[in-house]
Amino acid sequence: MARESSNSPSDTQPRRIGDGPQPPRRPLLPGWIRLLLYPVFSVLLFLPVVRRLRRNPQTIRLPVIMLTARNDEVDRVVGFEVGADDYVPKPFSPRELVLRVDAILRRTTASAEVGGPQVIALGELVIDVPAHRVEVQGREILLTALEFRLLLDLASRAGRVQSRDSLLERVWGYSPNVETRTVDTHVKRLREKLGAGADQIETVRGVGYRALKS
């Protein structure tokens, strides 16, 4: 299911674009889709769908929420590893789901409108904030919306250690008591994508992560 966007950020309407484990049957047009709610019967069936989204430059930053009856830790970790922005296990109330959707949309909008430097350079890693563009050694790195928010959060506080709890609150909007492996999983994937720029993110053992100043 996709949440449709109009000229007003608060004027949204859900539309069904696919069923079950099959990829969406309607084209994912970034001009009107702001978020994808995906019912997951099996994390393995979810893999090809999210990989297809993340390989397409038009949908790589499309927020995706997994809705599933599976609540095992390994399923949550795999879900986040393959690129989900949130993982909502059953049972959940409609109000909780709406709040989670609104929180992700607010964070996505906030990252696009973030103040401060318009371009952040950390060594060979360059972040163009307004363009949502990341380059390492002049080569563009395609990141998901969540990966971009995570990198931007660290880079905008370069030189200062960020705890896992603070990252969970600012980037994910979660309370500090949520499983902290979520942060570790996403930092690991982010480093893999950054390649030569991965060294700009330092692990502070027992505390969290720090982006290194240039």
C-alpha cells in the first residue's frame, strides 16, 4: 500500500498498489508516493521487492514499513538489513501505525529541510544536503532515506560521539529502550556503501559512533 501525496503534506490518502509478496503492480512514481506499507508474510519474500526499490534511483529513498506477524529478533534484523525503515509486528493498533507513518514522513521532510551547512565535507566524503546527494571520491553513492538521515545526523555533529540511544531517538524516532542492534545494522550497511568513505564513521566501543572531522 502506498500513501499518496498532494500539494499539502497533511493531505494524504492510502492507495493499494500491490498484493501479497509480489512486487507492486503499479509503477512507483516518486511524485505521488511518499511511503510504502508492505505486508510481509516472509522476510525472504520481501527481499526481492525491497532490493528492486533500492536499486532504482527514483525509489531508493522511498520509506518502507514492513507489516508482519513475525516478531523474532532475527526477522527484525534481516528486515532492517535489507532496507526497511520500520518494522511493525502484529498485533498493532491502527492508531499506532498512523503515528509511525506520520513520524517517518516528518523525519523525511525534516531531513530535506534541515538547516545548517548546505554541503558537508568529511575527507573524501561529501554530502550535498539540499540535493540529498552523497559522493565519495567524486562518485555518487545511492543511499536510502534512512541511511541518508543517519549519515547526515552523524556528519552534522562531526567530532562528537553519538550514543545509540540518541541516534534511535533522532533518526528513527524510537524510545531509547528499543533494541540497539538496529543502529549497528544500519551503520554496517552504510559503511559498506560508502566504501573508501567508511573510515569517516568511527565506532566508539561501548558508547556509539562518531563522524570524524576533516
